[in-house]
Amino acid sequence: MKWERLRQYQRHLAPGTPLRAGLDRILHGRTGALIVLGNNTRVQQVSTGGFQLGVEFTPQALRELAKMDGAIILSNDLSQIVAAGVHLVPAGELPTAETGTRHRSADRTAQAAGVPVVTVSASMSTISLFLDGHRHVLESSSQMISRANQTLATLSRFVARLDDVLHQFNALEVGAQVTLRDLAQVAQRLEMTKRLSGETQFLIDILGIEGRLVSLQHAELVTEFTGLPAQLAEDYAHNLDEPEQFTFEPLANFSTEELLSTQLVAEHLGFGSNAYLETQLTTRGSRLLGSVGRLPAGIVTKLVNQFSLQELFGASVAELLQIDGIGSARARQIRDALARITETAFSRPGARS
């Protein structure tokens, strides 16, 4: 919860936001500032003096008011400047590792009032966010872009590895050789990729307008696995006595060590404690028919309701024509799709036959 709260305020401080524009003006003007990001009774209790304003927030106004001594207090939604020139007097016994007067005051005020406090240091040319007893120094745009590009490059490798795993999995599905171990390994690789994607998205969020190029590259990568959990659930939930128990959600709370345990992953997919990893699983085949075979969703539904995947590979055109809504042209399209699936599944190294 604290981590999400931190991320929320880091997004407010992203390049291109009004607040960040105001802070950058202060920083470039080589003056310091102490800004309270919210107003409540506890903020009022540690505040004394200053001027009550209640004016609309603008980056220019923030810069001018920062020239005065004292803190600036913003409204909870950061849309108004409530007061300026305020002297903050939080309790001196609140713990802090800070030594500078402004940073000490910011840290203790954030703890006492329960709202974030931002400092701008003229001497160190830094912007810091104090929240929940911790200080977070904001990175420059160039530093964040460099980190985002590194994360994006790593994500690209993870997506490529997930793609390789799925191609091997496709071959197992075509050959009716999928085991619970195989499914759990796909789930492991998918969750690792999703976590790295989430980290990339966070960096995009705090980059603000500077993250547009990274955002486009990220969007292109995530299309590779968006919807995959739902597709796998559609294909494999029927292997459980209670299909609704099949889920990927518990994996999001796994530690890295837990995620590396194939046994633990298999159990939490819904297969229960002491799940036997060599259990043979059957697939409905909808993922293969839709994503690899490129058949329309309506046709896929009709096919998987009528045939198992292996039966479908052996189905004749005459048998396909018996399905309502499938004519000779559509039957030939289905036969072409099945040939494409088989060719694709065994066209890459690592596919088991």
C-alpha cells in the first residue's frame, strides 16, 4: 500500500506535470523550497504564521512564492496554493536521519501530518520527496530515460524467451503431450514477463511527457502476451473438477523464490497441494486456432465445441461442412489454418515430437 502511494505521488512529479514544471523553475532559479502536498488538520497543527492565499496553482506562482522564506502548502488535489511563507514546527522527537534544517523539517512534517512534503535544494540541485519516514530523491529525465531503456531491453529479451517457450508449448499441444509441468513453466515465464512489464510501465508513468517513445516500444512488446492468461484458462480449466478454480492471480503475490518453484506454481494454478507434475492435460485448442491459425473467434468456438484438437487435425472437409455456418470456402480456410499450426509448431528448434 505504501509503495503504491509513493508511485502515485511520483506520477504527480513526472516531467510535464504542472507541479514538476514549478519545481524545475525553482531549481533553475537556484532557490530552495519546502512544499507540503496536501492540507488537513494535522498540517494546520504544525503550521504557524504565513499568508493564507487560496489561489489557483500555477508553476509560475509556485516559483514566485518560493522566493519567500517558509513553506508552501498545496490543497489535497494539488490544484490550489493554500498558504505560503508558513513556518513548520513538527514535534522535535520525531526520528529523522536528515541534518539540513529544510530536510529535517520536511521529514518530520511528512510523518506528523501524513502527507508528502517536497524539498528543492539549491546547493545540491536536487528535488526530494519525503513520505512515510523515507526520502526519495527524484531522478533527472536523462537518468530515468536511461533506466527505462535498460528495463525495456531486458523486457524485450523476456518477451523473446516467452515466445520461444510458447512455440515449444504449441508443439506439445499439437502432439497431445502437454503435462502440468509444461503448463506451469509457461505460467512462470508469463508472470516474470508481466512483472518486468509492470516495472517498465511505472518508469513510463514517472517519465511523463519524456516517456512517449518508451511507451510506444512497450506497447508493441506487451501485445505479444496480452490476453494469454485468459486464453490458457479457456484451454485448460476443464482439466479441473471445478474449472472456476483455475487462476493465475495468486502468482502475482509470489516472491521470486516461490515463482521459481514449478510445483508451487502448479498447485496455485488450481491443481491443489501435491499436484503431480507429469499429469497429462488436454487442451481445447482455442488459443492455437485463434492466434496461430488466425481463425475468427466465432468459428473457433464452433470448432472446439464440436471437436477436440486432435480430432480436428484428422477431420475431413465433409465433416467440417456438417458444422452450422461452415461452407466449402470456410472449410478450406480451416484446413489451411490447421496446416499452418502444424508447420509453425515444428518449425523451430526445441519442439518435441
